Amino acid sequence: MLNKIVLTMASLRVLSGTIEICAALLMLRMNQIDKALAVNASLALVGPLILITTTTIGLVGMSDKLSFEKLAWIVGGVACLLIGILKE
């Protein structure tokens, strides 16, 4: 039997992949660079949101097994990732 938290995390990743594939097909259908860039820019919002949500769900699932120090390191690492992703 699958763990509910793992199933939720995997489902979010499948959703993210489906959105990416649909965006690629939309770009091909539009066949214009400016519109393809607009679709691509909208994907820049989806990726970090899925990352944050999936990581949060995983951390909540492991919260009883993590010390405060380890949790602080993980939060710091995720913050670094987000700064790297979102900073222009």
C-alpha cells in the first residue's frame, strides 16, 4: 500500500509534468516566438510552486523524524534554491 504523502507528492509531480507537456504542445500550436515566450514565462510560476508544495508536504510528513537543526538546514536549502530560481 502506498504512503499517502508519497502519493500526493508524486501526483503533484505528474501534474507538473502534464502542465509542461501541454505548454509545449501549446507553443507548437501557436507557432509564434512571442507567444511561445509568454507560455514559457507562465511556466516559471508553476515550477517553483510545485517545488514548494511538494517539499512542504514531504517535510510535514517527516516532521516527527527531524530535529529542529535538521529542519532549519532543509529550510535554508530550499530558501537558497528559491532565491536562485526567482532572482533575475
